[in-house]
Amino acid sequence: MFFGRVVGRVWSTVKNRNLEGQRMLVIQPLTPELANTGQRLICTDCTGAGAGELVYWVRGREASYALLPAEPATDTTVVGIVDSVHLKRPAAPEPDAPAAPAPAPAAPAKGRKPSRKASPC
């Protein structure tokens, strides 16, 4: 599932007959911190979400399952409205704690020279 905000609606007079009567919304994907991420997309809606609401949506085959029994040809569907978001922030490192030393480079095995052949990768 993905997090987003409803930023608009789509009106279509000609569409697949399985999509008739289905609402389509413009969604702005968001990070958990509510910052915009990625391009806006069109989602069908099975929740009745309105402009400005936080929603979660699914992509792929699962998107049509929310609209059963019709299973229309849709790639993304809004499946829930978010009431609130609570984030647990990681604790900041202590300023007095010394930084961990960088690991030493691995030494070649004794008795073997490092290979000079180019890797095929």
C-alpha cells in the first residue's frame, strides 16, 4: 500500500464499460512525513474520499479487487482514508559519543597475489 493526498478528480464521458459509475481521483504520492514524492497519478476510488484527504492506495492486480465483482481494468485504486499519522522519530546520537572508526581494508590472503584480470561484470 502507498500513502497519498487527493488533489483533484477526473471526469470522463467515454471509458471502459466496467469503469462506468466509478470515481477517479488525482493522487499526489506522499512520504510518511507528508512530503510530496513522485508524480501525480489517477486512481479509481472505492472509499468516497474527497479533495485534500489523506488516503492509501494499491497498485497492480490488487487494485481491481477492491471493486469486485466487476474487476475493472484499473492499475491503481484508493482503498482507505487515513484519519491520522503518528511517526516515531529515531533517537539522535549523543554529541559526546565518539564516532565509530572506519573498518580496515581487507588484506589479501597470504601466499596469493591479487588478481589483475578484469572482472566480467
